Amino acid sequence: MKFQHLGAAAVVTAGVLTAAALAGCSGGGSTAASGGTVVGVDYPRSDTDFWNAYIKYVPRFAGQLGLDLKTTNSQNDVANLTANVQTMISQGVKGVVMAPQDTAAIIPTLQQLAAKKIPVVSVDTRPDQGNVYMVVRADNRAYGEKACRFLGTKLAGRGKVVMLQGDLASINGRDRTEAFNDCMKKDFPGITVFGEATNWDAGTAAQKLQTRLTANPDIKGVYMQSSFALSGTLQLLKQRGLLVPAADPKHVYIVSNDGIPEELAKIRAGEMDATVSQPADLFAQYALQYVKDAIAGKTPAPGKTDHDSTIVAVRDGLMEDQLAAPLVTADGGTFGPVSSVKVDDRSLWGNSKS
């Protein structure tokens, strides 16, 4: 399978944010006054490398598509998101792109936007009820299964692993958790899984992992449902003398979900073992393309796309463009039915250079 990526000019350097990104982080703003169609984009948070990368990609693609942006940042709080949408409505936006982290609590806001005939594209998450024009995300159940296949194969079907879950109020946290557990029970019943809810919070993840490692020093695998837990996990393993090469019997296998540059660097260095690359660049590109299509009155249809993904009807009236999200490892190995991409593959957005 071919994976699309941006060229070298696609990524803004970490130290230089565009005016639009700064506006998003501060809670609101507009990228330009070009006379283009005005759309609102709410950034869900700016405290992770993944979402900061997404924030940098959005204004680039907005410029290519002739869109003017009104941006806000809800900082992982659905009350903030609700208030931000009210501001966007008052600013006369023609469409809204959002990534609600609480996929149940956002339903009344979606209903309000629908009543005003303002189309919505949801990025990364899918509302529990109600409809949006398009959901742009990857198959999050596949994230959990890929992590399971990797760890199950590496551990030869035996041992103990910790799963640092996201927020179970999020469809992403539920999908990844359920798929990982289902796969382990079916294919690797000799592995014990300790599930730890973290609410996507790094401090909570570190505390719960420390407790599990103290009670179960023979843990041999950690599945982080996002890179939010990366720093704390590596620090804890280092403190315990467990951050060692894979050939060492004390090695603890680590698999994450995101594909940020730091994760790829840690895989190269042998400090973690695998990740699933969420396409931050394509999230931005196709969310904005779909909101533009919605405003233009285009009707999407299920099936294969021209960008290596598949649009599926997840329920009546709701479609989801499931973008490619490969498993990434040092050697590009295969784990049961799951193949992986080598960490240096240039198609990975995390390998794009500024």
C-alpha cells in the first residue's frame, strides 16, 4: 500500500509557528483576509506533539484550498468547545471542523449547527450519536489490533502487559481498548492485560504505570494509546533499569499510537519498539477538503478514495474516511496478518523535514 505524505516544505519548524497556529493556541483568530470561504476550526488541544503538528498543517492546507480560518482551541474541554462554536457562529463561518474528545457531550452542539445548516467535519473522533458531513480518522480498532499483534508476537503469547488507555468517554479510547482486549483474548490468551484508564493525561499514565510495575515487576509490554504517555513511560523504565536493548532479557516492549517524530527517533535508538502512525497531515488536508465540499453541496459516497483510504458508512447518515495508519517498526517486520513499515520510510509524516 502506498502512503501519501507531504514534501520537505510541508512542515513548519517546531520553533516557528504560523500566525494561524498561534491564534489557535491562544483561543481564537483568523489566518488571513483573502476573501476565501470562512470556516471555523477548533483545535482539541495543544499539549501533545501530535496535535501541535496538526495545528501547523491546518493553515497550510487552508491556503491551498482558498479557505479563511477562524480558529479556537478547546483544550480538551467540551464546555470550551461549545463556547468556541458559538463564537464561530457569530463570526459567520460557513462550516466547522472539530475534534471533540468527549464524543457524547458534543451531540447538542452538533444539533445546533445542523439546525443552522452549518456543515461539520469531525477529525480523529466520531460522535456517539447524530450526524456530521464526514468523519476523518483512521480505523482506531485497527490501532488496538496492530498493537496486540505486535506485542503478542514479540512475547510469544505469554507474559503481562499494561495498556495505558485514553479516555473511555472518547470513541478512540473505546475502540483501541476493545480491539486490543478482543485480540488478546482470542489470539494470545496466555498474556495478562492490565488496563489503566488515563483520560489522555501524562501524569495519570505515569502514576498508574508505576503502581503496576511495583506490583508486577515481570511486566514485559506496554501499549500506550497515544504518545502523551511516552516521556513518563520511558523515564519509569529507565529508573528501574528496564530501558535496555531488545536482546536483553529485561527488555520491556513498547508500542504507541501517533507516529510523531520523537517516537520514530526512539524506535531508531532502540528505546521503544513500534508505533501506529496517525496521519496528522492528512487529517488536516482532508478535513478541510471535506468541509469545502460540504459548503459546495457535494454529496460523499462510500468506497475507495483517490488517497489510499476507504469511506465507510458507519451508521445511517454518517460516513467516515478511514485514512491509512501503518504499524511502524525498526525492521519493517510482519506480525501475524499485520505488516509494518520501516521507521525510516519517507512516506511517514513524522519523517518529513522542515
